[in-house]
Amino acid sequence: MALDPATIPVFLVFFAVFVFLGFYGSRWRKGDLSQLSEWALAGRRLGTWLVFFLVGADLYTAYTFVAIPSGVFAKGSLYFYAVPYVAITFGVALAFAPRLWVVAKEKGYVTGSDFVRARFDSKTLSTVVALTGIVALLPYIALQIVGMQAVLATILTSANLASQSTEEIALVIAFVILAAFTFTSGLRGATLTAVFKDILIWLTVIAVIAAILYQIGGNFGAAFATAKANYVTLPGSLVPGYMTLVLGSALALYLYPHAVNGVLSAESAHKLRLSTSLLPLYGVGLAFLALMGVLVYSVPSAMSFLGKFPAASQGIYVVPSLIITVLPGWLAGICLLGIFIGGLVPAAIMAIAQANLLARNIVKEYRPSTTSVGEARISKWASVVFKFVALGFVFAVPSTYAVQLQLLGGVLILQLLPSLFLGLYTKWFKSRALIFGLVVGILAGVYMALQANNFGPLTTSLYASPFGSLYIAVIALGLNLLISVVLSAILPGKRGLDIQTTAGA
Amino acid sequence: MVLILLLLVPSLVNFLAPLYNFDAPTALGLPFFYWFQIVMLPVSAIFYLAFSYLQKGSTEGPS
């Protein structure tokens, strides 16, 4: 099929608006941007709705638009785990995030590692926590880049311009723009663009669903009547995998440094709770996008477009293909941009979070003479560098396995649970025990991931155990918890410190 | 402590896949497995909102 002539101009015009907003962010509610908390947390002045948009923007990412529909397309109901994950993760957040917000506000913490440092009085532990956060975000950022690449490849292929190098050049240009606007405007820029992005994303979600429902006559029955059994319900052998993917992902989300950033930018604990309570609603759009992985089989024009891509990477083109074949050209341009910046904005937010960790918890820890202006400068430059490191990651990972990038990040980040989440409730653990548990959890997790994939490219995050195939992150967390508890009980050494808060209960 | 049930109950229902791993009854042609989990999203949000309103004013930091 030929590309509608309106699609590319509309895509470019809206991208120009997006870039403008990114730069305008630096003037909005002006504060002293040379201070890290101003640059990274927008001066802690965002209310319920802006936090809703900001944290929600982390949720509607390439994971939602590309990776999950791709997984459902290829493997069926297993990858619908993302929906109960979203429902549960905000319940988990309500139990932990407000506690972190209260102490962070009073003590001036900007990262989770700051809290761990004070709670367990250990430079080594807080450094390991910060490093884990930085590394765990790299594959997550790489996933966002895969999403952006899927959009560009869709446009180029439908315009009959497909070639490996055009794709890479377009990707690098988009990345330079992202790096530039993150560099100059920090979280404010990301917040303003998150609002713009979310408007486009809701439009995309509604437009695609409406168009598909029209195509299938308002009834999903036909699509499911022809689908294989593992697309209709979960095969019994995958139930333990499904449950552990839900559990591991739900516990992991708020351990990610960028999620902690979103939490700390709330105006009050109450507003944080309210916006968090509303966030499961984002899952409704996610659920329908996941269903596109099944519905696309009953849209012949989208299936013939998908046929232009290699079988091994077709999955990531499910939603972009539906957009380009079902929607009018101008609307397709807007929706494709929605998906494109749906990768860009979270990538920016994640890179900012990584940079914070590096500057505060590693550089400043070992070179205390660093000034706050120097700290902000290191953060800004590091955010650029990390984005390019992740860009390199993309070229080394086959796109079919996009969702595995996020699940691998989950294996790493989940190991912070004892230090960060349990640390908010108890000072019983000893820092040496936590360090040992964390390191063993990560090493065991990485080893299981390699072994489960026969030391080849990542195609699964499930590990065959005596209890069935389980998500590796959960097995590794079990080991980590066991070691943290046993060693805290038997090793000599000091336990965590009281953290006095004036407002504390 | 009773309040924590407002978080735990919807989370357990979402977690226990065997509770909803069926194809019938369908809604709009969607198998039960899918539509039940979609319906659980706003239901979870209502439980969480109730939790948040009952927690209003609580500024409990780490113990």
C-alpha cells in the first residue's frame, strides 16, 4: 500500500510542537535550574494531576505500544500479564511511596539511594543500590529506542524508502534532539512534554480501538473464534509464569529510579496517594493495545503490511501497522508521533534519573567537595552519555525480544526491594547482609537468564523450577531475601538507624 | 492496619490467575480472562481511592 501524503507532514509538524514544548519547559515556573532538586524534581511543586500525567507517562511507553502487543501477537495470553501488573503495582506504591515521600521531603533526599545511605549508614550499600538503578535502566531505555525504531521503520517502509541506514540516521537525529532538550530543561521539559504526549497517546489509543472495532463490527468474538487456544486463555503450564511475571513486575516498578523521581516530585503525600490511586485507569488503554496483538489477525490489510517485515520482528509492528492501514493519513501521522515520543519522553525521564544517581550517590559520595552547581552539571552531561550508551544497546539486541529488555531490567531492579521497600518499614537488616543478598540476587538472576536462553539471545525470562516456569526476578528475589534475613540474624555488625521525622507517627 | 486490606484484597484477586482463567462467559466477544482483568482496573482504583481518603492527614515516615 502507498503512504497517505498527509502522514509525514503531520508527523513532522507535531514533532516540531513537541520540541518547542521541551525547550519552553525551561522557562515554565522558573526556578534556579543550576540546583539539582530544581532541575530534577521541578522544585517539588507538582500537584495531583501533573503527577498523574508524569508517572503515567512512564507507564505508556514503548512497553505498552510495542513490546506487549508484540508479545501477545507472538505468544498469546501470557503477555496480558501487563494488565494485572498495572492494577497491582499502584497498590504496592501506596504502601511504600508516601513513606518515602515524607522522609525525602524532610531530609532533602532526591533518590532512593539517599534514603538507603541514611537508613543503613553504609556508603557501599548506597553505591551498589545506585549502580543497580543505573544499569537496570539501560535495557529499559533500549526498549524505548526499539519502539521509536518501529515507528520510523513503519513510515519508511510504507513510503517505500526502507533501508537500514535511513532508519539509523533518523534515530540518531531524534536522539540528539532528545538529549539537547533534556540537557537544557530537565524534568520540567519532560513534564510539559508528558502532558502533550499523553494527550496524543489517549488520542492514539481511542482512535486505534475505535477504528478496529469498526473493522471487526463491534465484536471481538470473530477474532477469538479463529485464534489458537493459548490466545483465548492461559495454558495451565504458563499459570505460574503468569503469576510471577505479575508479581515481579508489580513489585519492581516503584524501585526504578525514574519512578522514585516521579514520587518525590509530588506536592504532598495526600496528592501523591490520590494520583497513584487513579493510575490503574491507564491500564485500560494498555489492555486494549495488548488485545491488538490478537485483533490484528482479523485485519487483512494490516496483516499484508506486516508481511513486508521479517517474520522474527513482525510483532513490534502490530500497532504501527494497524495505525497506518486503518486510520486516515493525517490521524495516522499524529498517532505515530504519539508512539514515537511515547518512547522519547520516558527515555528522557529515565536518563535524568540515572544521572541523578551518578552525581549524588557515586561522584559526590567519593568526592565530597563537588558543589551543587557541579553536581547539576555532571547530572546533565551524564544524562546525555547514558542515552547514547542505551542507543548502542539497541543495535546489539534483536527487536523481537523487546519485552525481554524490560524484564531483564526487572531482574536487576527487584533486588533493591529489601534495602528500599523493607528499609522503609524496618531497621532490622544489617548493611553487610543486604549487600550480600543484593549481589547474589543479581548474579543468580543474570546466570538464570543466560541459562534459560542457552546463553544465546534473550527470548524468555522464565526459568524452569520444581514449581513450574517462574519469572527469574522472583526466584532471585527469594534468594536475596533469604540471604538478607539469615545474614542479618547471624552476622555481627550494626543494624539500621532511626530516621527521625518531625511529622513522624 | 485494617486499611491495608483495601490494598491487599484487589491485589490478591488480580494476582490469582486461576480465579479468572476461563473463556466463558464472554462480553462483546471477549473471553472472561480478558474482560475480567480489564474490569478489575477501575475496581482496583476505587479500592485504592478509598484507602487514600481514609489515610488523609497521615504523614507517617519510616519507623
